[in-house]
Amino acid sequence: MLTLTRYTQEEVDQAYREFNGYVSDLIDRNRADPGDDLLSELTQISDAEDGRLSRDELVATVRALLLAGHETTSNMIAIMTAMLLADRSRYEDVVDDPDLVPGTVEEVLRLDSTLSVLGGLPRFCTEDVELSETMVPAGSTVIPHIRPPTGTGSSSPTPTGSTRAARTAPST
């Protein structure tokens, strides 16, 4: 597993073991008291013993659903906040008129999806490099950000300063 954090591979592996334990306990609690939800449905498929979904596949699926739901939501909240604060007048417009929130959310999703970073793989800097007037030290991990095409019919321009390079501290 690629780690983009300051944590060692051993620490990351331990965190994954603990998270798998949490998911396994969640499945067991749901099995004992099923509800009308996706986890209950997946648990029933796993319990059918017809080979459709093994216990390990169930744990992996639930883990992926939890992580994917959390990551995309938290990343989009951070992106929207950054875009609004990059141009204080936009932020103030939304605060002054809450009816703008739905359109603002749609515009941010269109302009800067967390999926845009999938256009490139994380890169490890082997030497100091300057990116967008920011010095990134050797040993850092950067994730490229693919900007949306211009002229996409937006009524407002892409916020200035939205080019960013996510980096982490070098592993120790």
C-alpha cells in the first residue's frame, strides 16, 4: 500500500489491521441485528454461502465503501472552502444569500472534482523542485491536479490560486 503520510509502512499496516478489525466487528453487529440498509444486504449475500461474496470480500467491500464515502465528502468540503475563500466576495455572496448554496455546490463539483487528481499518479520528488512558485523538497510526495478545460460555460471563472500540489513530509 502506498502511503502518502509521515507514518512508516509498519504504522500504516497496523492502522489497516485495526480498521479491518473495526469493519469486521461492524459486520458482526449488523449480522446480529440487521436493518434495512446496504450493509445488511451485503451481509445476507455473504451469509448465503453460495459463493457470491466471501467474508474477506465483504470486509474489503465495506472498507472501500466507508473510505470512499468519507474521502470524497471531506475532500470536496475542503475544495469548496478553499475555492470560496480564494475569492472573498464569492464567500460573502454565499453567506449573504443561502439560496446560492445548491448552485455553488454544483459549480464546485463541476470545476474541481476530487476525481481530477486521478489524471496522474502520485509522484515522489527525488530532488528539490519548484512547482507553482512553491519549493517542494526532495523526499516529498506530490499529487498532480488536472484543471478542468476552460470555456466550459461557467458563469464564474475558476478561482485564482487553485493550482495546488499536495505534499507530505518525507517518511522517516
